[in-house]
Amino acid sequence: MVTARPECKSNCASGIVPTHIDEGYAISVTYNAADCLPDEENWIDVSLRIKGTRLHERFIIPRLPQTDSLLNHPEQFALY
């Protein structure tokens, strides 16, 4: 179970909110991608420490197929 609050950084997204889900075994990250540019690689870095071990993952903010619109939805990753 993860109880530490993750640190989230992005090159463009705002309103980043990490939330523990699945009884603390996963984290859902919601964000607003309105300021992300479609021609650039847009990302969110999520990191936290568990018993002295640093976990880090970079998530690419995807674009909608056949458009320049960026998805604006929660991303999730599991910490098992």
C-alpha cells in the first residue's frame, strides 16, 4: 500500500491532482492539458518515495487520433 503523496511536474499541464485508488495500490493523476502544444512532446513526471526507494515515471500526454487535440483525462499507473 502506498501512502506517500506523489510529486507531479509537467512541461505544460496544469491542475495536476494525484489521488490514491485501489485501496492505496495505485495512483490516478488528473490534469488539464489546455496549455499543451500539439506539436511538442507533452508529459507529466510522477515521483514518490516508498521506504527510502524513489519511484519515477514519465507519462506522455496523448493526442486524439487524426486531430491536433490533446486528451484531457485521468492517467493511471499501478504500484504493485
